[in-house]
Amino acid sequence: MRDETHGPVAGPGQSCRERAVTEGVTDARSGTTGPAAAAIDPAAGCDSSRPFPAPDVVATVGQSASSDQAPPCAASTSPDLAPPVFANHAPYYAAAHASAVYAAIDLGTNNCRLLVARPTARSFRVVDAFSRIVRLGEGLTATGRLCDEAMSRAVAALEVCAAKMDLRGVTRARIVATEACRAADNGAEFCARVEERTGLQLEVVDRRTEAGLAATGCAPLVDPSCDGAVLFDIGGGSTEVVWLGRRSAGDDGPPRARIRSWVSLPVGVVSLSERHGGVRVSPDVFHAMVNEVCGMLDGVRQSWGVRAPGRLHLLGTSGTVTTVAGIHLGLDRYDRTRVDGAWLGASHIEEVVERLMCMSFEERVANPCIGAQRADLVLAGCAIMEAVRRVFPADRLRVADRGLREGMLVQLMRADGAWRRNRPAGTPSGDARA
């Protein structure tokens, strides 16, 4: 089950970190190439090796500024999120990338996640994955700093990621950190510690970038029969809400995201549950959380000019949304193939939230779709989801078990021309949009 942190978009040449392999050295560590798709140990916190199906491939959006220019709660309709054109881009050929191995790491306020993949004809195939709850933002709301225990947990998880990247012979990667590192007074100190221990250089992305990557990862799930969707990505320390237009085609690879407006809220499941409590949540506490988030969204729909939602649907990505879907489907064990892309009606969501409200903490722990590590966070996540549903009422919500990692992979592969049509040497590459 996906956890609550994730958090778009930098193109090559700015904040996108490339891991160039030279003379057998991957980044700062020696790298060896392992089997293309070896079995993955679930006990180690890994996802099963699996193809990423072509109809559900991730999209990409444009390059963002390197600093957080928008205020924490301000909506944006900036055209700067349009995909950029990279001039003088060398012509690449799909065959040249058959042996390339890409990696993406998303270090959020609650979770550390890795995907390693190879490009395919129109998508990519995951060859290794890793996910571990680290709660990097634990206590950050109260102290303004990352605590030693949380940093140690995150570094240990990143050491596992680095080892997997070396084993798989990764040639290009992007490694991002989100709200916890943005907000912490000692965020730079933590990044230096990570590099010293693992050789990985964390790219602390701004909220604009985080919103775009969420769109990058989820845009293919926009219903093509609709005018678009309102995407919400509930993180551990922030929540991104993005108005997506119809998805658009480009090269022979995945469809592209089309961002119309976006907003980033400085609230996530960790920060909200720390303020209001997550173990014993009364109806009054739950409604107080909903109202707090509604206040942050006040006026956003009007400023965006979103009209009646009949031609839009909601698109949710986070552990909260996948948990609600798993409970609705009655899963005894989480099954990504059934959850990712599933549709939930408004009545389905209301029924599951009511069930969660009636559960004791111990019952939430025992639920196979929640577990001990998120039992104190799930109702805070539901409160954020309910606030989004109030501001953007819609009859349908589509569930996305995907996000930043997939978006980063697609951007890296697209920048390398992995999905361009084969053409004779010397043929101009044309408009190389990310």
C-alpha cells in the first residue's frame, strides 16, 4: 500500500540530477549490473517486479523554477508549467537506450521510495523497487527541525536504495526530497549527511515542482471522455491540488500532462495528525480537520474558474486514497492491479470514511489495508480528501497508485529520446519537449 508522501518538474540541465556512468563507476560508488529483473524480496520492503502497462504509463509536464516562488497556499495559473523546448537536443534512437537503466527516489515526509526501470517501446518496465516508512517529518511541526532518530531512519532507507541502484547498474537517476527537507531548519545538514553516508545527492524540490510531478505520474488516468480532472496528492507535510485538462499526445511514449492551474497546501497527514491527534479521533476532531483544510482551499475553485463539475472527475494519489479503495474492494491483501485506476463513487467514499470513523485505533491497526504504521494517519488523510471533495464536488474519483517516481522516470527517459521514432543518423530531432 502506498504511503502518504510524495510529492514536479525540472528538466535536464537544471535541478534534474544525472548519474553518468563512466569507466564502470556509478555516481560516487562502484556499480555492477545485476540481472534484468531478479526476484524481489517482499520482506525487504520491496514491490514485486512488474511491467508498467502501456495504457497506464506516466505522462510528463514542464520544467519548474528552482525556487519556491508561489506562497504556500496560493493558486497559480502560470503558463510557466508548459513543457519547455530544449534547443539543439542531440538526436537519440530508441535502440541506443535498450541497455539504459533509470532510477527515481522520492524521499517524503513519511516515506522513502525507489523505482528502477528500463524503457520499453512506449513505456517502461520496473526491474526493482523499494518502499519504507521513515517518518522523516516526525516532530517537525513542533520543533522546526528533523530529529536525529528520523534522520537515521531515512539514511538507512537511502542506503538500501543506493545498494539497489548499484546492483542494477543504474545509468541515470533523479533523487528528490519534499516538504520535510524544505521546511526543516537543518534540512541542508541532513542532505550533507545523506551524501556522506550514501553518495546520493538529494534535490530538495519546491512545491511547484512537486505539483507538476504529481501530474506527470497520474495524467494518463484522466478519463479521455471528460474535459479533465482535479488531481490531489496528499503528502506527509503538504498536499498538492492540480487542475488537469485533457491529456495530450506527443512522441511515441506516454501521454503528456496538461496543467491548467495548481495549488500547494502546507498540510499533510503527518502535520495534521500531530496537530489534532490521530490515535483517538472523535467526529468533532475529524470535522475540525476538514474545516481547517477547507479554509486553505477557500476561493481556489472560484479563482481557477472551474465551473460545474459534470465534465470533470477527481483523481487521487496517496496512501489515503489507495487505503479507501482497498477497504471498499474488501481486499484481504493489497493488490495494486485492482486498486490503480479503480473508480470510486461518492457514496463508496462516504461509506468507507464512516466505517473508518467508527473503528477503534486497534481495529485500524488490524485492518490489512491500513496497518500499524499508518493507523494514526489515515483519518487525517481522509479529512484532507473530504475537504477537496467539498470544494470540488464530483460524482467519481479515480484512484492512482503512482506518482513522483513514475513521473521522474518518464522525464528522464523522454529527455534521452527513449521514445522517439527511429530515423536515419543526422536527421534533425525537431521539437524535443520534455
